[in-house]
Amino acid sequence: MTTSESPRGDVATVQDLLAEGVRGRRVLVRADLNVPLDGQRITDDGRVRASLPTLSALIAAGARVVIAAHLGRPKGVPEEKFSLAPVAARLGELLGVEVAAAEDVVGPSAKAAVDGLADGSVALLENVRFDPRETSKDEAERGALARELADLVGSDGAFVSDGFGVVHRKQASVYDVARLLPHYAGELVLAEVTVLRRLTEEPARPYAVVLGGAKVSDKLAVIENLLAKVDRLLIGGGMAYTFLKARGHEVGKSLLQADQLDAVRGFIAEAERRGVELVLPVDVLAATDFAADADVKVVSADAIPADREGLDIGPRTRELFAERLADAATVFWNGPVGVFEFAAFAEGTRAVATALVDGKAFSVVGGGDSAAAVRALGLPEDGFSHISTGGGASLEFLEGKVLPGVAVLED
């Protein structure tokens, strides 16, 4: 990708860095390796694989690659369950090189690992969030950690931002270090921003958006912004029940954010005013409990029994959603439309994903649980135009927010 295709056209890219020459130079790469773990086992390595193009290019060019990344939400102290050691092993398998795993962030182990690098080799620092300065609100504290990270790569070093899942955070390894080193956008960040610009600037129409997930409150701003841009808005998941309640329907024990009802009523009115087609479930799978083996029956979305909760869209809604996606030219999907982790409630999410695979739209899966669902359900990843690695970053971009980790690259 050329510089002209970068976020604003004036951002230096990893390709520019490679053209300058990196053999023998230390390059700090902020990657997003925040993968789900079951003990020491990675259950979905999608984010690790997404980091490979940038890392492989740097390795092939002879750079001495130092990776900073995080895992989970540790409280600023080391926690074994959040160690990046299992990720280092998987990354080494995928890259075909040994990855030296440091046991600290910027301490003696990190310095030894970096000092031991040869051309074309890789060191992974321990979880950067083990250091409380990474996420500090104090600019001086973040700056101090950023200085130590920059010192690891030295005066001839460079910084490549390739962790799209964190570019919406003003954190030391994302934002502050870019102010200290020559900085470049990695292949993943470039690809993600290019795709999201396509969704916001002049999307091919009809433009449909599918929003799922648990809470309306997580997506208030993006709904508000999208109502001015989309032709159809399909709502599923737990957030659908607040919409159904706002329409005057009883939702039983289903997830409900009563404090968001006024906001949702406003969205419904605004959609009508703008001519946006708002598609809500017409039937749901209503369960006695939130459990994989709960008793389930299909009920109309306007007749959910008081003692049951909706855990997935029903068969008529699956058909409705597939129909409303069939002729779309652009689709953005963020959030599963049911509790896909339970097989009994995965068919709604499968139906949405299958509709996108079978359709001809430019289709973007908006990261997070949606991307995990695609892989968990065994659907072909190449059936989608793009699967994002950053759910929160994608949503904030679509909200129209400035992403600090992208903006700093433009300086």
C-alpha cells in the first residue's frame, strides 16, 4: 500500500521504512496480540495471524524486531494468566523463527532479549499492561514508559504502529512512543483504516448495517452517526430487546437497558424521519434460563413470556435478515445476534454470516465477538471482504471520533 492510500495521505508507512533500509536496525512494533486463552491454550489466533504481514516484511528485510503488545486487562502488575508467553510460542510457529519472550516490559529481561537480537530476529516484550504507566492518565507517567521503550531500540530505531485494536487508546506504547521515534503505519492499520473510510465516505448502496451484542449503551454514538449514512439498520442480540420494549412490547426476562429507552425511542423516530429502514426481530428463541441446555421455544417478538428471555433471533427473523442483506452493496456487521457460544443459540449469528458470505456486498465484520463467531462457527474467512481486528476502534471510527493512535502518525 502506498503512502497515498494511508489514513490521510501524509502518513509514512512500513513500506516507506523498508525503502529506507532496516537491516541491523531495531524496530519497535506495537502489535495487537490480545487473543483469548483457555489456560495456556490460544482459542482464536486471528489477531496473531493478522500481525504477520508487517512482521514478516520486517524480518525478511533484516530488521531486529521488538514487539510490544498487551493481553487482557491486568491491573498494572504482572499476572501469570495474562502472560504473553503462549503468544510468543504461537507467533514463532507462524513466523517460522524463534521469538525471544522477555519476562518483563522494559526491565533486565527485556533489555537482554533485545540486546541478543540478530538481523531478522524477534523479541516479544512481556504484557505492556503489566506496567501501570501504559494506561496512566498522567502524560508524564506514560511519557516515562514511552522513553524506556524508545531506549530499547536506540537512536537508530523506528516505531511501527500495527495494533489497530488499540489505536483508539492514548497509551504509552500506542501514542506516546510515536512522539519519540520516527513512526510508520503498519500494514494492518493501513488496511483497517482504508476499509473503514470506504464505509464512511461514499459507500456503495444499498448500505446495510447489522448491530448485535449485549448492550445498546455500547453503541449509542455509532447508531446516532450511522443513521445519517445507512439505508438499513438491522438490530439483533441483547440490544434488540431494548428496541422491542421501546416499541411497546414486553420482553420478559430478556436483557433490557431501561435507562436507554428514551434514547432508543429517539433513534426509532430519527430513522423514520430519515427514511432509514429499521429491521427488528419478528420472532426469538425464548429460553427459561441463560444456559446451553435451557428449555427453548420460538415465540413472536411481541409475545415473549414473562418467565423467559430471548437468547437468539428466531427462524422468521433469520429469513428476514438474510432477505434484507441479499441485495445490499455494502454491509458492516458488528456484534453477534444471539448467544453464539451456546450451540442452541448460534443459528441466528450463523444466518447473518452466511448471508454475507452468499451475498455480493462489500462486507466488513467489525471485530471482537463477531470475528470470533465467524471462526467459531467454521465459516470461511475469505467469504467476507474484511474481518476487522478492532471492534472498539472500528466503532469509534464509525462514530466519527479521532483515533489518537492514528492521529499521532500524521504528525
